[in-house]
Amino acid sequence: METVGIEDAGRLARVVSGEVDPAKLSLFSVMKDEIGFLPAWLAHHRAIGYEQFLIWDDASSDGSFEFLCAQGDVVVMRSDGLGYGSPIRYRDPEGVVRDERLGVYFKIALPALFFDGAYVSYLDADEFLILPPGVGSIREVADRLRAEGAPSAVASVVEFFPASASGLSGRLPESFDGLMAAYPHFQCEQLVALREGAQPELMGKSKTARLFERYGVAPQVVRRGWQRIWMSSRAKKAQQFQKSPRHKTPLVRRDAHSRLTGSHYGNLPPSSEVLLTVAHFVFTAQFADKIDRATAWGAHANAAAKYRYYAQLLERMRGVEDGFLDADSVAYEGPEQLLRCGLMRW
């Protein structure tokens, strides 16, 4: 397997639509078949100040590619014969080599092709950044980080959900306000503690973890054939579900010193004064379809094992009134709530 560094990203992906303007405040994402979320995702992030979107499209076939190419502020990249889950061997700038999936490598490497010294964001298609009260634009956040000399800002990843599994039916709303109206609940529990000069401390549990625990969904190692005699740790791990993220680093200065190291961390300690919030819409009208797609692709961590367990969870929650809610579930009213819950800091 070839070993690649950040500098090799331009050989593995190419721009197929649009032209990058390095001066524009940009949001990068890796996407596949996300036409359901795309109109709301773009509209929301335009409204909070993003000027350009750089998207690596993983061979979408649902109209996402054509939709993205038709947007004047979107630059689309693609790769030939490679997908998100394609294995690569990545050598980071410190010389450490590890096996990685192509999609994760691109999160680290692709923005470096175009931006030097700029703050660039990364969010998935079902993630919507929420700014603190009184902050009208993401540029205010970038300017504050620059004034602090901070290389990045961390965000609490807050899962939103309906009251019951019956709320997962119908059509996916086409706006951020519509998503919040359809899936208004979140857990008022702190997930991230900022620490000066250090990576953040993670706290509590994600909503997904709490639901798995409540409904008795647990990993089961299934042994077949010769695995009844011996099974490698890697094979066992492939049947475990990946923990749902409690945080990510959605805004990172991209330069020779500062970068993402994976899906959730930057290589340098983030600001200890700025904590943003990412609204994560996992439990939506697309939930059952997303389970089917992720399981079929197998490109997510551990061959998409988490989504197989999501299928079990959905089956056990059917018909349970207010099955998503517990004592710490609240309905969203505004970012002031997120400050009070410890999910945001400004």
C-alpha cells in the first residue's frame, strides 16, 4: 500500500466544478448521497456567514452531485476509483505512519491544497453549526480566534431528536428551522470541558450511548467458521459499535503548524474560551434509510457496525411513547439554553 502525506491529496482528488477562492471563509465537507440535507445545510451556513463551500463528493448518485455543481459558491472535488472507505497509509507531518480511510485523510489534507493561514471549517451534511448569542457571523469567531492566537475552536456535538420513534416518519424538513421544529429535543448535559493549553476533556455520554444503554442494545461478537477456534482482536473490534461523538473541532487554522488530525481533533490545543455547538441530526425521517445505506456501503468506522446496532435500537423503540425522552431532555428554544447547559462558551 502506498504511503501518502498531506502533500499528496492533489493526486487523489481533483476539482470538477467551480474554482476555489482562498480569500473566502470556507466550509469543507465530505459527502455522499445527501440531497435530503443539502438545501437546508447550505442555506443555514450561508446565513451564518460562510462564503464558500468545498465539497469532496464520494460518487453520489441521488442528485447531490448535480445540485452541488449548480451552486455558484460551491467547489466540488471527486476522485477516480476511490471512495470514503478506501484504505490508505497516511504519514503525518511528524513522520508518524498509520492506516486510515481515504475520507478521513481528505478531512486532514484537502483544505491544505488551497488555504494557508486561513480558518477553515469542517462539518458533515447532518451537522449544523450554532453560533453563540449575539454573534451574527462565523467571521466574528474566526477573528476572535486570530486575536487570541488560538489555532482552533472545539464544539459540543449535540444530538437532536423527536419525542418518539413515530416522529421519524414523514418527509425530511427542508430548512434548519424546520429540522428544529421536527426534532426539537436535546440533552441538557455538558459534554466538553475546555482546558487551557490542553485538549478538551470529554464528559457524560452522547444521546446515542444513553439510548443504547436504556434499550439494551449491546455489541455481540458472532463467531463463524474457523473464528469459533480463534478470532483476531481486529475482527472482534469490527463487530463493536463506534461511540457517537461528543465533540469535534469544526474550525481550524490550516497552515504548516495547525491542522486536523482526524475527524474530531486538531493537532494543537484549541481555544479555552470559545466552545461552539454543532447540532447533529441523526434521528430524522432519514434515519432508517441512513442505516440501510451505511450498512450497505460499510465505509464508516468498523464496517459501519454502529448502524447495525442503530437498526436494533429503532426496532426496540417502535411504539414506545416519548421513548426518546428522559429527565434531562429539553426542547430547544435558542443558543442561550446551550450556554446554560454548558454546551457552549463565549
